[in-house]
Amino acid sequence: MHYLLPIFKFLDKSWLGTFIADSRWLFPAIEAVHIVALCIMFGAILMVNLRLLGIAFNDKPVARLALELGPWVFCSLLIILASGLILFSSEAMKAYTSVPFQVKMVFLFAAIVFHYTIYKHVTRTDDSKTNHTRAKLAAIVSIVLWLGVGIGGRGIGFL
């Protein structure tokens, strides 16, 4: 990870990072937006996962539910990434040595890749053609990955 050190140093000393770090209220305000967006995104994904697991929304086809909630997931993810980059820039050097930050980034990368590849395929497949075991496995993996992002994020502030 030493090859990333110059990027972390640059962001830590950037005008944006310094501006956020020097403010008493900007970091908490941006973090609030970040967390609300994460909750909206996770809630939308959880609704589809509950449908894949057969626990809720069984009267609605998975593909339709995923399509309806897709814009919420995508817009929330954009807000999460933008606000996360701003928050990161204000404490980049702290993040550099933070194991919870590293865990969060691994989970975030894995969750995004999984969501827009395997998960997207599973949730866009017609219910009559869906392998229910695969659908349930996709839901469980999705929940674990996104919870890993959230737990890693909470760990940043406490560990």
C-alpha cells in the first residue's frame, strides 16, 4: 500500500481536505449526508434482497422491484462516493493507517462489483427462470458485503 502514500498525502494537504478539516461543522454535516445516503441505498437493496429470499414483497416480480429501486441505489451510491471522497480528503493520512478504512474499501469495491455484475444478472432474470438457490445466495452475499461497508465505516471513527 506504500505506492498509494503520495495520493493520501496529496489529498490530506489539498485545499478541500484542509478546508473540511479546519471547519467545525462541515465534516459532521457531510458525514450526515453520507450516512443518510448509505441508509437509503442499503434500504433499497435490502428490499430487493428480502424479495430474493422470499421474505417480503412476494407479490412483485424481482426484476420489477429491482428496476424500480435501481435509481435510488445508483443516486445514493453517487452521493456516498462523492461525500466519502470529501470526508476522506480531510483525514487521508489518518485513513492511510486505519485498518477499518482498508476493510471498508475492500468491502466497498467488492460490493459495487458484485452489485453491478452477478447481482444485477440475478435481479434482472425473470422469476420463472430464476434459480432460487442462486437468488438466495446472491441476496445473502449482497447483505454481507454492504453490511461490511457499513461496519468498516463505523469502525473508522472508533478504532
